[in-house]
Amino acid sequence: MSHAPQVDKSQVHLPQIKVAATYMRGGTSKGVFFNLMDLPETCQQAGSARDALLLRVIGSPDPYGKQTDGMGGATSSTSKTVILEKSEQAGHDVDYLFGQVAIDKAFVDWSGNCGNLTAAVGSFAISSGLVNADRIPDNGICEVRIWQKNISKTIIAHVPITNGAVQETGDFELDGVTFPAAEVQVDFVAPVDPSEAMFPTGNLVDDLVVPDIGTFKVTMIMAGIPTIFLNAEEIGYTGIELQDAINNDEAALSRFETIRAYGAIKMGLISYIEEAKARQHTPKVAFVTHAQDYTTSSGKNVSAGEIDLHVRALSMGKLHHAMMGTAAVAIGTAAAIPGTLVNLAAGGGERSAVTFGHPSGTLKVGAQAECMNDNWTVKKVSMSRSARVLMEGWVRVPALSEL
């Protein structure tokens, strides 16, 4: 009688590997932060190995859409990764690389930045020894000079320091975040290079033709993150919608994605509609309307007099629960330029700052924009966020063949 050969399962099922990591909240987002040198050697450069590791860390792709077997939170705001390293760029402390991890698909989008997590980048850089000690005061504010590698831009994070360490606790309240924390001002320096076209078509407002859906007035801007702004009323909304009104409407989500894809072509970001499927992080699509009373997702009543306009934005195919930091840069910049849809929704005219309503509350963003030789440029966009370490140690993942 023959017997089947015994399989040594220990040789088949390899043990998990562990990687040093920190789980942080930055603004209204959460992500897993890594020091580049702590990653497995095969993951210290861009490629399939790095993507495979980050997908497994976050728990993607997950056809259930829950990311139960990973660190992700099953929303665009919580399916994020950050890799930092000491910067070799002159005048900068740290290089910041952001990876937006898809939830139900096997890809990591490296095409843009996360403005919310930027607030945590400075804190992580200081605590991880990536900022020279002579630049950190015993008490006061440490200006962490960040080189954003995805978009090749400079960002300054103003991190509070107490007794030589990052101060995370405080009384600064940020709508969309339940508990108060220390305020971190974030400056996006020259988010649009003077040599770049802030408005890719050369127009403040365009007509966007979307086959089988309609033709819409849009402002398309390349500031913070490529963004397509529409008028809420023109697409059948009041502009004060909360998440469920849109995220539970599959037809609406499909319509927004089609608008986004045709807008991406008009902005020159893609050449064919099909390319939009592999570029979910950019561009963003948002809709605006005038200030009006509304109730936030937490039940708080906000009066029209407290804000200048309303903005609702979609991220990774869903209406965002608050506002992406990079989209806030686009909002602040567009609001400062007379004639854009954002500016007109805010009442028109010259503006150096706006406060806008979003599903979770309000946000104020300031921008310094100017027109030179018929070209608009923006020197700086500023906003306040907060950040906090949630957990630190090691993240564990099953050994992968790519590593």
C-alpha cells in the first residue's frame, strides 16, 4: 500500500515578517508611516515589491471593502501610507512620499499628495531623528521643511515643541476629528510653479462636455492637487449634502466618475478614458455653492454667516467625510482668483482667505495669489491641522514572494 508523501507545511507557510512602523492621524486622515531605511531592502525603491508590501499592510485588495485583514479603515481617508527619509534636497529636512492604497483593487496610486497627513509628517520626522537636533528648539515651534516627492513641492509644517519633544496634546479643534489636539500650521509653498499652468486650458471657467450626461461649467485647477470644480445646482444638488446622500447612490457615483474621467482628459492628465481607472487619486472632483445654513454629519448647526461657501469633494470614488488637505489648497487658491466657480460661489471679488462648509463642519484656508503677465501664480497656501501618534512598533505581514 503506497502512502502520499508528507508535506512539511512549515516550508509552505512562511512566518510573518515585521516592519517598524507608526500609525498616525494627520488632519482628518490616518495612515501607516515608515522610515525608508526600516523597509525590507527590496522595498526601499519604487516597484512591485514596495507596492505588494503596502497593499498587504493596509489589507488590500479586499472584495468585501472592509480591509479587515490589514491596517486600513475601508475609506479613502484611512487607506494611506507614508514613506519618509532624510532629504538630500537643499534647504529641506525630510522627503515625503505618499501612497494612496486602493481598497478593492491591487494598486497603489503615487500620483498625488495627501495634505492632511502632511500635518503628521513633521511630527514623525522629528521623533524619528530625521530633523537635525540643532533645528529643534527646547520650547516653541519647529519649522520642518518637507520635500513632497510625489509632486516635487515644498511644504512647511510648524510643529509645536515642549521640553524638546513634539507636543501632540492641545485644545485646537478640527471639524471631522472628535478630540482636540495641538495645532499644526501647514504652509504649501508655491504649490504651482510659475513655469506651470495653474489652469491647464488657460481658462478660469470651461465648458466640459461629458457624453450621455451633459455639458457643465467647470473650473479646472492644478494647485495642491488637480481638481475639477462644478456648480452644485448644475448637477442637481443643493451643495449641503452629507455622505449618505451621494455614497448610497451608485448612479450618482458612476456619473461623478465619468465627469472626473472626461475632466482628466481635458486637463491633459490622461489621454484615454480607460486610463482614469488606474488613476483614482487624481484629479479630484468637487462641487460648490453659496453659503447657506446646514447641519453637519455630527448634528452641529452651522449658519450661513459663519462661512463663505460650501464645498463637497469626492475622493477615490466616494464623497469625503470632511475635506482633503490638498483639495483645500485648490479651494483656497481658486477662491483667491476672481472669476473661478469657487470665487463666484464665495461672492466674488478679491479674497485672501475663505471659510467653507464641508460635511463635518468648516475649514478656513488662506492663499496669496497674484496675476503676472496674464498668468496666475500662488505664493503660499496655509491652513491649520493637528496630528497624533496612535500606535508605534511593528506592523506584521505574511512573507510575500515579491520581497
